[in-house]
Amino acid sequence: MKCSQSIRLVEDPRCRTCGYPIWGDAESADFCQNCEHLTPVYEQCVSLVLFKGAVRGLVHALKYEQGLWALRDIRVLMENASWPDGFSLEGQVVAVPLHPRKLRERGYNQSELIARELCSVVPGFHFEQPLERVLDTESQTKFDKRDRRRNLKNAFSLRSNRAIDPAKRYLIIDDVFTTGSTINACASALRKAGARRIDALTVGHG
Ligand SMILES: [Zn+2]
């Protein structure tokens, strides 16, 4: 990959809630300062890389410019990922769903493409989408953290004819970790449907 010198893979120690690396003397070895007081519905979120430079360009291309070529580079990031100590590489992979209107507009769900790519890199993962986006929430970028959570609270639900297996481990995929509210809302929907083991993965940490 070009520009690989500007890409920083995240390694341990890292925050269990947002995936951000923990540098220096943190109060807790498991959580960064931003997340110390959060109580996420999932157990751990992994971010493959820090969201800047070339990585920002990749995700932007995939999300806003129909840049499907970016998947090839994202795959390289997955192949070189440094997985957290004790992080299971097995389970059902779930993508953050798009609302049907948005899906029509974009033509694909970038998180689903990332999820499918991950499953082809890591044989223990398989993709199956149990969730749907039932609320067409407005673009989240203009809301603050609390508004985002409120806006997203009931945005996701279990698709009809889908069942959650409490014995299974679920891994939610999103492109970028920003406030964590989207992943948390998906995790809530999974948990409400009976999931007991939920983790998450994003390409970048924003
Ligand atoms: Zn954190």
C-alpha cells in the first residue's frame, strides 16, 4: 500500500470501549480517558487503525465517492491487524445497517462490504445480517453526543424471521468509531433480541 508510513495500526494496550491506544500512565489499563465513565452495551470495540491521513481518504472514498477500490486497501489493514490479547476471531459478523432510503442512494452499505471483506480474511467469522435500520435518522454529524444517542436509540431492530442465538458471539462492524453511539445502539438491539456476547470492530478511530 502506498502511504503506509502514515498509517498507524492500533496495538495493545488499547481502550476496550473505543479501541484507542492507551499511552503513558493511564488510570486504568482497560479504558482511555474519554471512555472511563461510559458503560457500553458491548464488551470490546477494536479499531484497526487511527483515522487520519491515508485511512481517512480510504473510508471517505468508500463512503461518499463510490470508491470500491478502497476495499482492497482496507483488506490489507485487516491482514496486518494486531488483534487484542484474548480477542476471539470467531463468530457472526453484523454490519451497521443503512436505512433503505440511504441504501438506494448509495447503492451499497459500506459497513457490509467491510464486514464481508473481514470474513474473507478471517475464516472464523461469517456474515449474516440480523438487524435493520427502521428509523431514517438524519445525518448524525450535526448532533452532540447526547442528541446522537437519543436520536439513535430506536433506530435499529431485529429483522423479521431472524433469531439471535444467545450462545453465539456477535461482532458489529462500522467504518469509523466516532462517539460509539451507533455501535451501542446496534448492540442494544442485539441484546434486546437475546444476544449475550457482543463485540465491535471499526476500520478507523475518529
Ligand atoms: Zn476509549
